[in-house]
Amino acid sequence: MTLYKKKSHPIENVIYGLIYLSGAITALLLVGIIGYVAVKGVQVIDWSFLTTIKSVAKGTYGILGYIINTLYIIILTLLIATPIGIGAAVYLTEYAKGGKIVKAIEFATETLSGIPSIIFGLFGMVFFGQTCHLGFSILCGSLTLTLMILPIIVRNTQEALKTVPESYRHGALAMGAEKWYSIRTIILPSALPGIVTAVILAMGRIVGESAALLFTAGSAYLLPKTIFGHILQSGGSLTIGLYLEMAQGSLDNAFGIALVLIVLVLIINFAIKIITQRIERKRGA
């Protein structure tokens, strides 16, 4: 009996069947959830729903304010958290020597990732909102979310950096390149797919968060008057709007907001994937 004609055992066939069944169930669950939300939500979504805000006087209901606030929160949080998270991961992986300090930092990072979001919201409201006098604002919510997603970015970036072969580092040093130059031009570009995955996971946490934002960013749905001044004003995200509609019993509007959330996440993910592929092609060329 050769390796190419190895006889399969019944147990192996059962295990393979269970694996394929698990994958099929997962895919069906995803399709089922998205399909159910789409069927319920598409009945509500129209041009007015996407381009107006809630107005009792005009008798309209729209989520444009929630959409803009969500984009503000995503962009601002990632701008703050991504450099800090990647920098911390680079330090822990490339510079710090293994020891108690590194283990303490990694333990703190893992502990942060397990803290309930409601506690982050309480801390953000007291520290950023009251102590730092930011009040209910998009900036207060973004700073709070930064604390929540830092563990995701740090840990995933660490794992991405560890997958870069050691030969890359040794080769760069052998050619006389400085450590930071080799990190910036060789190691980070090689770990880019993993870093992008970390950012996508962090973005998913941002988009899906509601408890912490309810305590820090508030629930206002008004349109911004100025670009940068709006970050110091209260602004509810799409998840906050969905929660408020569910609390008021407006299930149709809630499903509409849920469908917009799903589409928004898909668009952002595809955009990041396309940008990453173009960067890798230019680097390969």
C-alpha cells in the first residue's frame, strides 16, 4: 500500500463529514441571518430613509444623521487606535526582550479584551466625559472605543509580525540596514495582510458597539454643521438608532437600520481588501 493509495478508515470519513457539515451550517446561518434581515429591511429602505433625518414637524424618518455619525466614529477611532496598536505590537515583537514587563503588557492586553463593553462605557463617561470635560460627544465615544479595540489590533498585529520569516530580518541586517529601516520597508509590508485583518476585526467591533457609545457619544441624530466641530457634539451611531427603535417597538425601522449596517460593513471590508491588494501588487512589482 503506497501513500497515494492509502485506504481511508470509516472514522476519518465520519470526521471529514462532520467538518463539512459544520462549515455548511456556518454558511447557512450567515446566509439565513443576512437573508432574513434583508427581506425585513428592504421593505423600509427608500431614498428618503437614507437621505433625511427624523422630523416630527415634517413627518419624515431617516437615518442620514446616524450614518454620518457612524462614519465619524469609525474613522476617528481607527485614526487614534491603529498607530498606537501597531506601534505597541512592533515594540513587543521587535524591540522588547522577553521578560516580566512584556508578559505583564500581554496579560493586560488579554484582560482588556475580556472586559464587558458596559464597563468601558462607564469608564469613558467618567474619565473622558466628566474629568476631561468632553461630555457626550463623538470624540468621547471614539476615545472609549480606542481602549476597546487596542487589544484586537495589538494581538493580531503581533501574530502577523511573528509569521514573517527570521531570514528577512537577518538578511536586512546583513546588508547593513538599520533595524527601524528593515521594519518599515520589509517586515511591516510582509505582515500587511495580517495587520489589515486586525483593522477589519477592530472595525467590526466599532460598528457593532452600542452600550459604550450610549454612555459616551449619546444618541443625537442631527446633521453636522461643521466637519471638525461635529466631533465635539453628541452623535448616535447606527447601532444606537437600532436600539432606540427596538425599544420603541418600531421593528420595521430597526430592520432597515440593520440592513444598512450590514451593507456598510461589507462595503468598507471590500474597500479595504481592494486597497490592500493594490498595495501588495505595487510592492510585488
